[in-house]
Amino acid sequence: MRIPGKLLWPLAGLVAVLLIIFLGIKLFDVRSPQAVFVHEVIGFRALDLKKYEVDKADLSDKGTIEVPAGFKFPRPMREYRVDGMQVFEADPADDSKPVLLYLHGGGYCHNFAKQHWKALAEWAGETGCGIVAPNYPLLPLHTAADAHPPVMALYQELLQRYPAGRIVIAGDSAGGGFTLALVQEIRDAFIDLPRHLVLIAPWVDILGGDASLQKHDNWLTVEALPLFGRDWAGDIDPRDPVVSPLYGDMHGLPPADIYAGTWDVLYTDVVKAYDKMKAAGVDARLHVGEKMDHVYPILPTPEGKAARKEIAEILSASL
């Protein structure tokens, strides 16, 4: 199809402008163009005061969901219940592969997002790992007091089928904080600990958040986070390690890989948790994404893809 001459020059000009923008990003910004787009468009104010009011009013049943169409796992995904909690599970490829227990993020009020399923499918395919993904109880109908017992029961049920040395627990954002709190509970109960932890931008202090980073963070707001956090705590003290594991004892925890972007208002708290883990003798590694957003490892960017590949290598090396 021929392009009319009167449109050719404007079109060429548009292409030139886009090329200049692309080259400018590559030359003067450490981020990929995709990361810039995600930051400016996709993640804009995912958790702010307006969203809090909407989520608080949502009294729908979140206890039963389905894996979205289009996400294919290399091995069949089955569904069952533990203490009433919905659980999705796909077997490991063989007895030499790890089992990944994944606690999703979403401010303790949102179910799995598509990027969670995408990451889980990638890891299952690349590493042969098993996937265990609980749909734990969520706000506003439930609190931490409702969610922790069934997740702990699920972990103990997994120990009946797999040795602890094959289990990796991971989570992002709220799920990352839940993961750290859960493993502290496991240790305190003298139950066999998982082999490894992967914490992706973990929300370790439900009243936390660094206001000095707000100008960079297009995902979270320091005004809304404590509101979600207090609701999640319910009758529990907000500084109790069950909801804010930053204040818990880090001694004796499994090796951990922690991911955080410097443009995340949770970044400062994540670094505090990492420092506390190192001081307690935990074999922890902090992976810092310069100018990266909240939960950048699961976002649709080259930086996210590289981080997911790195996590796949961690999973493969965990046995």
C-alpha cells in the first residue's frame, strides 16, 4: 500500500522523534524504554488513597479464583483446599527439582495478578520446579489472623510430601512480607525450615514506607500503605513480627535472596531488613535495581526478565 506523499513527511518525522526519544533513554537513563513506559503508564498509583477506599468497599468473595486463560504450565495445575483456603499446585518435573511455595502480593487485598502467573509459569518451565500457590484470605473480609494459620498448615502438609531441603518459599510485596513473617513462625515452632527464601520488594513494616522516595514511586503511596497495613493487622500490634517481620528475630533463618528497586518507597525498609538479617548471620544477598519500580522482577521489562532468569538460577541451584 502506497503512503500518500502528504503523509510521508509527518510519518517520517514521528519515526525520527520516537527514535530520538529511544536513543535518549538508552544514553541518559539506566532503564530500558519498556521500564520507562511501565513506570509512567502501567503502574501509576496502583495503591493510593482512592484505591484504598475502593478496595475497602469491595466485599466480594475473593476465596475462589481461576488461573487466567492463556497461562499454560508445563505440568498440570490442580486445585484443592487446606483449612478452607484455595491452593493451586503443579508437580515438579522429577524428584530432583525444588518446590516453590509462592505468596503473591497485592496489598493484602488483591488476588493474583497476571504477572504472578506469568512468572510462575516461566519458573516451572525453566527449572522444572513444582509450584504451590495459595489463595490466602484477603482484606477487607479477613486479616492476618485468618491468613497465617492455613498457610502454616499448607507448609506442614507439604513437609509430609517433600523434604524441607527441596522447598523454597518466595513472595512479592505483601507476599514477600508474609513470607518473611511465615519463616520466622516456622523457626519459632521448631518446624523444619525451607531451604531458601526469595523476597521480592517485601513489605516488611506495614506502617513503613520512605516518604523521601515518593517522588519516584508511581505504584505505592506512603499515605495509603499504613491504612492497608492497619487493616491487615486487625487486633494485632502493627509492630508484631507476624505482620511486620522487620521487627522479628532474624537469627537462624534460611539463605535469602532479596530484590528491591531504588524507586520503591519500600526500598529503605527492605535494606533495613537485609542489614538486620546479615547482622544475625543469615546468608542473605540484596539485589538492587537502580531506578527500578516496586516488584520490578515480575514486571514486563527487560530488567524484570533478567531478574526472573536470575531467580530461576537460584531455584535450580537451591538443591
